[in-house]
Amino acid sequence: MRRVTAAQQSLPGGAVSLRNEVIVAAGIGLVAALLPFHRGLGFPFALDDYTFLYKAAGFDPAPFEVRRWLTVTGYYTLALRLFGTNLLPWHLVAFALHAGNTAWVHALARRFDASRNAAWIASGLFASSPLAFTVLYWVAGIQELSSTFFLLASVWAASRTGAKRWVALPLFVAALLCKESVMAAPLALPLLLGKPARRLAIAELVCSIGLFLASGLHHRLDSDVKLPYATSFGATLFVNLATLLMWFASPWRAYPDRLAGPQTSLVLPAVALLGAIFVVVRMRRWSTRPVLCAGVWFVALVLPVLPLKQHTYAYYAYAAQIGWLVLAGVALELAAQRWGRRGAQWVLAAGATVVALSIVFAARNARTHETLMLQANSVVPYDAVVRYGRAATALVAAARSARAEQPTLQQIAFFALPSELGSGSLTPGKVEPGMVRVRKVPIREVLSGGRLIPLHVPGLVGVWVDSLSPSVEGPETALYFASGFNTVTRITDLAEAYYVQAQGRLVLGPRSAAVRDLERALTFNYDHAPARVLLAGLRLEAGRESEARALLDGMRAEEVPEEIQPLLAELRKVLKE
């Protein structure tokens, strides 16, 4: 651990050697990230993505905001023009930035006098960290990725001498404009870089405070738990810190990527972990300074989120973990040299083994966390399956398919059985007393506002219809039946569509409504046997035997679906009697 110092030394191996090392580190990062997280390349837009996309597309008003201007207004507007809503390039940008951050981790480790092998181990662990799940799967993770990229570039510049050090200031401002969560990072600079960095750290903190005020973030310092960013400056600070520290320190756990609030159960394990680190350092007579630097970096990077009562996310520690990972790389190298044969190959073998384990843990957590926005049984509050996940994917796929089949199509309509509409149910977890989320047909909620389909398929309107009507019967409309959370099926036979709706009416609605639907079905196709049988039953129930007999006249049992045959047999028996 003595190799990790804050001294500003010339780079070992020369500039050309370091350049090659960084290229290798970026390659390691790309491979180590793709192995566990490659399914993220097809992950749908979700959550805040649609808020930002609707503004970038001009569907919603987009007043100027300083907060996250580069990654929200700037990036979404530019990427929408360059990529459209094709997901792959959006994700490729994220993976490229993650690989770039991996290269920065290596470069910074070398700047602080870690060996080449230790720096490679640290960069590999960073690339495959389970904490990277959200930032690589979720398009809005660009905020975390880009703010970390500019922050690490700023720290690199700050470690230089003379006037060149001040290049760090505009780089840090760029990081702030990506995401304000890095605003306390300058607190770690004097410890990392020594006294010469104090003036720069003060200047960066002034910029942080200025952006904090200009963004209006000071208005969120409210303790009302009902607000999205409720804060508390009491025990919550320590509980959040313990939660994030233990999530980082136990990558083998399939920990939740997000919680409604900090986990108090992790406070004692976090204290025990820190105590164990202190005891080991003192017993081995290692310098405490590297450990202190790693700890201060971690706290400074998570400090802005520690007061939050809600929204405890694992990715808050994405940049904060770097100090500990560099320390882990150095410690692993020392252990390999102490307990194994001396030589670079033994260090690399040990490092590769640890990185491989990290990849396994990351893959396991990724599969667990994919349920967050994709599966119907997620414990997360729904908001139309966490806005919008697979529901939007299904609708967009249907819209694109329908447009491909019929380029002149103007409207795509979705409906469901009335019985599937159901009612709201209480949200799992403590969000707000009495809060309700739609569970039965999130597709209905996805279509609210009428912006989703025009965003993905310009020129096509997407609507939800609670009941079929002449407005969706024309050739300019493609009709789909929605079932469950995210399943849609094209219905080209309008007789079948009205028959399906009539079945739902019989469960919830008055008989008269079902009769009207069945009559409408038969206007499109009088030979629709199930509709005729069902309508005959309703006619007989109303005492209109002659009409029921006329509907069944000439119908053969084999023409009727198996599930309707018992009803047909019963009707004929009653009419015969």
C-alpha cells in the first residue's frame, strides 16, 4: 500500500508506455463490462428517459434549466437527432463512456504511483462492478457516466503542475453540468494532491455552490417525506453511507439496486467492516494514508445524496468506489507477491481471478435487477410498469409492424376486455399513504398523453379505447387487443374484436351492451359462429325464442369452437323442448 501516494511524480514508463497501458485498460473495461451487462444493449427506454425524450422531441415544453443541462437538454436533443429512437447507438455511447472511465481509473492509479499491474486490476474491477448495472442499462445513466468521465479528467488535470492545473476547473464545471452529485468531490483534492491543490479545490467548491443555487436545488432541502427529494441531516446521513458502503463491499450479494429508503440493518456491518480495515492496517504496519484517501474520496462523492430519505440507489457509488478499487488493486498485488512467487505473471493471474469473480457477481446481479423495469411481478411501484419498460416495447413493436404492413396507416388503437381493466391497488413499499398504481393494464397508462407512438413512429397516432366504436373500424386504423402487462395481439377481424368485447361485457357490464357488441360483430361477419351462439343464448334468455332459433338455424357443431359446443348443445335442447 505504500505505493499509493499523493506525490506528484513523473509517470513511470514514459508517455508512450502509459498511452499503451491506457488503451489496454480501455479494452479490459469494454470486455469486463460486456460480459455481465451485454443484455443492456437492448434494454428499453424507461423512467426519466421519456420525460427527456418528450421535451427533446418538442411534445412537452422545455424551459431552460441549468441543472444537468449537458446530459438532459444537450445530450437527449443531440442523440435524438442523430440516432432517433434506435436504442443500440444510445447504449453504445454508454458502454464507450464506461470504457473511457475505466481507462481514467488506470491513468489516475498510475499518476498516484500504483504499479501497472495494480492499475489494471483496479480498472478491471471498476469495469465489472455490480454497481454499474443501472448506468449501463438505463439510458439516463449517461448522467453518471459523463459526470464521472469529466470528474476523472479534472482530477488528472489537477495533478499536474503550474498553470496547467487550472484546466481542471472547466472540466469540473462540465462534470457539474452532467450531474450535480459530484459537487463535493473537491473536498478530497487537498488530501489526494497536497497543499498546491487547495486553491483549485476552493474554486471548484465555489462553482459547486453557484450551480447548486442557480439550479434551484436549495429549495429541495425539505424534510417532508412526501416530497421526492425529502432530506434529513440526522441519522439518515450515516445510514445512507453505511448502505452504500456495504452494497459496494459485498458484490456477491444480490442486493437490490434501489430501495424506498436507506437500510438501517447495514449500519452495524459497515462499522464492523471499517473496524476490520483499521485493525488490518495497523497490524501490518501499513500506511493509513492510502486508506484515508480512499475513504475520503468515497464520502466526498456520495455526500450530496446522503441526506436523502428516499431513493437509495446503488449507482450513487459508481464514481465513489474508485478510491477503494485502486487500493484493492495495490493490496492484491502485494498479497500475490507476498504469498506467491514474485513476478508480474502471478500478480496478473491473481488479478484476473478476482476480476473474473467480479464479472460473475455483476452478471448475477444484472439478471436479478432486470426485473426492476421489465417483469410484472416487480416489487417496485408500477407507474405503468416503471415507465414504461416492456409495455412500451410491445406497443412500439406493434406500431412499427403495423406501419410496415400498411405505410398509409394513420392510427393504431388498443383495447382490452373490460374485466382486465380492473382497479388500482396499493403500491408496495412506503411511498405515500393511499397512493394507487394501475396494475392490470399498464398499456393504458403508457398511451396516456398520446406521445409514445408519435415519438417512435412519426406520423402515427396511438390511442387507447375503452370500447370499440366506428372510429376504429376504418382501414386507416390498426386494432390490437391488450392483455396482461405487456402483451398485444393484432385483430384484423372486426367481428372477432366485437365478440371478444362482448365476453367482457357479460362479466362486468349490462347484458344490453353485450347484445349490441354481438349484433355489431354479425354485421361484419354473420357466419361468426361463436358470436351467433352467444347472441342466441341472450335472445333466449330475453324470451325471444324465434330469434334465437334463427341464429342457430343451419349451424353444425363442428363449426363451433370446442369451448362453445356445450352452450350450443344446451340451447338446442331448450329450444327443442
